[in-house]
Amino acid sequence: MEFDQRADRLPFHGPEEEAGADATLPSHDARIRHLQRVPLFSGFNEDELRRVAELSRIVELPAGTLVTQMGEPGDSFFILIDGTVEVRTPVGAGSELHPGDFFGEMSLLDGEPRSATIVATTDLRLLIVDRTHFWRLLDETPDLVGRILTILSRRVRRLEQTVHAILRNTNPT
């Protein structure tokens, strides 16, 4: 999949972000401003945010783009900065992720293929951490590990609740 590398010149920028030098070159300051809006990084100091910015890239994708495909190998971790995506799993479609949500971490953690198909329902701005930088990012930002694990645990609990609800509805007593 090809991503637009003009990471800091997106349609949803405010006027203060449009000014400046060559807007087609990634700017750490612009990335840090985006990262500060992501709850996953709340409480991170500027040095930690700068490190995240150094190990990641920001891309824009148009609505309708297939971001990940279930069953395919996963080589990136995604954090949604702007826009909305639909999550399609074997259980069904319709779950949405919004700014501040992340996806793609499971394939990087366990080496298994993607467990969901992710489709852009609006234009997106994504922060992407490739496999080569993912573990380094976790090593260098230990608070991030705990936050990701907490959210993963919540997702597993929601999935268990969904499965139990489905089984109750298909198994009359």
C-alpha cells in the first residue's frame, strides 16, 4: 500500500500549520502537535513526544482506503489522529475507531496475521510506527506499554461480552 508522504500538509490543517517552510517535508514540531492531541500520549513530556515523532511518520489517506486486510501480515502500528475507520472482523462489521484510537498492534506483538480489516470511512491522518521501530518505541516509552495493554484488555473483554451475548441469543433455554 502506498501512503502520501506529504505528512504535514493535510486538508484538515489550521492556518497556523499552513505557514512555514517546505510543507512537503515532515516536521517534528507538527508531529508533536498532532501527538499532543492523542490520549495514548497524554502526560508524555516533550522529549518523549519527540522520540515518538522520530520513530514514526504521519500520512494522509482518502476515504475508502483499505488500511489493513484481515489475514495479511502486519508490519505497522497505526494511531488515528484525524478521521474515522470501520473495523471488520469475523464477528462482523460496523465497529468504528475515532481520533486517539489505535490498531495494528496485535500483529506486531504476536507475529500473527492481521485480525481485522480496517477501512477509512473519512479522510484520515494516521501516525504509523513500522515494525522495525515498534519495539524500540515500547522500550523507550514504558508508559506506552501499560496503556496499550490496558486498551487491549478492554477490547478482549468487549469481545467476550459480544460472544456471550451471541451464544445466549442462539441457545434458547
